[in-house]
Amino acid sequence: MAAIDTPATPLEQFIIATLYDGSTATAAIEELRQAGLGDKVDSWLGSGENQPLTADEVGKALSATVGRVAALLGTSTDDVAERVTQTLPATLEALSTHGEIPQQ
């Protein structure tokens, strides 16, 4: 399991918690896969190098969640999407065990 190099900021922690709706990361992963980002998700869950994620990809794949987070925080959807690109790959990598997210 990979370590996250820097602690998440309060904004990043909020984004992570909201993406998962207080449960597992499975819903966010499924949304990303349905948006055609399965190869990137697999790179984060596996042991290899993480493929980068763009703010545009986040905005398209997780638009409802990104919009909800932006509204709650009073910030732009672009800012939230950019923060997700910085935190989501490392977070999923840290949560995964042998390429899977443990079910809670």
C-alpha cells in the first residue's frame, strides 16, 4: 500500500469524504469507469505508476459530486475538480489492497 506524501488539506479531506458519501470509494470508482477512465483507475489501484487525471475528466465523470462540493464550499467547480486531480489517485492507491478497495 502506498503512503500519501503530504497530509490532505481540510478542503481535500472534505472532497474525499464527499466523493465517498461517507461509505466506500466504490461509487466514485464506478462513475470514473463508466466515464471511460478505467485504465487510470486501475493504475491507481495497482502497484504501478499512477496515470494522471485531468480536471476536465473529473468534471465530466463526477460532475454532480463536484458541483455539490463546490456549492457547499462556495468555490468554483474548476477549483474542486483540480483538487480532486491532486488527491484522488493517491487516495485510492492508499486505500487499495491488491488492486481492490476493501468493502466496509
